[in-house]
Amino acid sequence: MTDPNASEIDEARRSVVSLLRQEFNNHTLGQLDPYEFGNAVAPLVNALAALTLMEKDLSDGAGLGEASRSDD
């Protein structure tokens, strides 16, 4: 059975990638200068990185509670 969190992460990733493509298209059509493009995509790249880390944590099976126990 698929983990609901994995499905949510996948859906969020698809949304972020779609927005990145849209911003790239706006940039290539000359609607955004490089500075505006950078400002538009920076939060999206950060979101994509966060989703990647969440997905990695989920696949490793290490939740916050498990990762924070260093004294066992």
C-alpha cells in the first residue's frame, strides 16, 4: 500500500516542477529579466529541495523521533 505522505510529497513535487516550468517559460519569452527570474524561482527551488529531503526521510524510515535519539 502506498504511504499517504509519499503521495502528498509526489503531488507537491509535481506542482513545484510545473511552477518552475512556467517561470522558465516566462523567462525565455522575455517576460522576466534574470533578476526577476531568480526571485521567482528561488523559493520554488527551496521547496523542491525540502520535498526531496522529506522524501528521503520517508524512504529511509527515519522520522524525527528516531533521528533525534542519539543516546540509545
